[in-house]
Amino acid sequence: MDQPVYDYKVDWAHRPLAEVFDDAFTVIGARSAAFDAALRASDDPHEAGPRWRQHPFDLLRIPVLHSVGWFDNIAPESMRDYTALIGRADQADLQYLVAEATDHENYQLCDLPIGPATDHDQDDTALQRLIPVYLGPALDFFVRTLRHRGELAGLSPARWRLSHDGWHEAGAWPPPGTRELRLYLTGGRATADAEGGSLTRHADGARTMVRWTHDPDNLVPSTVTDPFAFVREFPDEQAVESRPDVLTFTAEPSAGRLTWPARSGCGSTSAPPPGPCTCTPSCPTSPRTEAPTCWSADRPTCKTPTSARQWRSRSGHTGYRLQPGHRLRVHLACSDYPLYIWHPGTGENPWHATVGKRNVQTLVTGGIAPSYLSISVLEDA
């Protein structure tokens, strides 16, 4: 709206949500053009984004440093840009990636648990320690490209820090040697408790249907309050996984490491999930603690225009090393509120809806079209 930052307590229970900021706009004396544009885009997808005469990727051919964090809520968008640019023959050789085990506010996974001595938002000494870590890669890149006229020889195209491990580099991302690992979702107890169903290397021969209810009046609560400082809060995902509207699938203990996108595969539903379906990879580290492995939430893409639809949901890129005895878990839910907008469970635009409707969702596991989690793994060195 303008340069100042306004502190405004949002009443997310207000309906319709399109009016949720109106009181603040009245007090401030101006509306947000960006918010109003987003509302128009929610009604008409053709309104979304600027209308470029020429796409920005076509305008410049310059070196680009992509700096991302595995727990950054903006990482999915950043990696979409990176993936698009390395896929262009005229741009691929100019793309450089630095990926760290951080969130958007640059809280480091290696500093957990974040306390007074490591909270750079509260402690000046912690901030002074962070600045060279945060700015170092960018300053080096600018020195090479601007002061030294593009002398990038010796700069690795891809550098990343694995969660629970050190720095790695390669000539490309994903790194050479990665392979796909499919873990098949086995239903059964998926909605019973946090242990839920299973992730196995072989699909069930029998077709199983797992049902759960999406209730717009009882949404799955978000486990963080500030998605930009995800690592600072570092939520325990078990807080929501015992709910009957959250499906969980857990693998056997493993010592592998995940390196490229963790992606959910195709499943069949009785109807399209009513909102953004969150597919969250996590790692149970003890019977009472479960740590997320990356930031992820996605709206499923339906593949078949029938009442029983195949859908795919992408969880994003991550770099994570499983510790001995730890397991990989994925949970599926139709809400993550209030980080993601409520969905009324109907075909109505969530921003304009005033009344919700409960509906039953169905996931098919096993059989001739089994649901699976697809991840890219790199064998231990």
C-alpha cells in the first residue's frame, strides 16, 4: 500500500474473507492495490500477474545467483524460476545455486534450538555472526561478476548444505548420481493416529480406500505462527498428525539422504481435494518429536476429468540427511490454517464464501493405480 509497515490483528474468522482488511484500510485511509488485484485474480485467473510484452527471462542474459533455504516459505517460487532458467539453452550456463538449511529469516538449522545467543532478531552479537554467513555468497558473486568482469571460473554451479550434514557442491542441480525412489502409500490406519499408514518399497496388491472429512468449521491448525521464521519455531508436526482429517504414512528406519525434490505421486480421490492439499515430508526423531524436512504445500493437479481423479502434488526441493534410526513420514491434509486460506468445501471462491460445507474425501492406495511418494535420493558416499 505504501512504505510504512502497519501492525494489524487479522480476524481470520470474518466472512467473507474479501472484507478482512477493510477496517484497516478505513483507518489508514487507503486500500492496497496489490490486495485488490489478488482478489480480482482469484475470480479470474487471466487477471493474475502483469501482462508482459516480452517475458523477463527473454530480456536479459546475465549471471544469476539463486539463494534459497530448504525451510523458506518462498523457496518453491524461487526454485521454479531456477528450474525454468536452467531449462533454457541460452540461460543454463549463467545460473548458480546456493541452498542452505535455513528459513526466510535466515535462522540456521544447525543452531537449533534457537535461544537468546542465536536469535539474531533479538541479539546484536548473533546478528553480527550472521551477516557474513548471509551476505558472503552474494558479495563473492558480485565481486566476480562486476568488479572482475565476469570471472566465474572455479565457482561451482550448485552448492548446498544438507540438513544434519555439511556443504556439498556439484556441476548441476540435481546432483549427478541421484535416482528416483518410490515409496508406496499403504492405507489401513492412515487416519487413526500419528503412526498411521506405511510407506513401503512395494505397492499393495489390494486396493484400499482411505476416507476423511474436510470440515470448513474445524480446519487443521497450522503448526507455525510465522512462516518466514520456520526454523526459529521449528514445529513438532505430531501436534496435528493424530487428527482424523490428517493422513500419515511412515517408512521403516533408514540411513539414506534426500537431495532433490520430495514429491508426492499420483492418487485417486472421489473428488478434487477442496483446497490446497498439503503434502508435508517430515522425520520422526523420537516417539514424541517430529521434525519437518522442508517447506511444502501445494494445490494438487488433477489428471483425469472424471469423478474419481488422479492428482499430483509437488512438495518442493530439499536437502536432508536422515540420521540413523530416523524414519521418513509424509502427511496429507486438506487444510493448514491460517497459513493457507480456508476452503468452504464447495465450488465457491473461498474469498467470497460465507458458509462452509463438510465433505468426504477418498484416497485410493494399492491396486492397479497405487498412490506413492516419489523422492530423489543420493546414495551415501
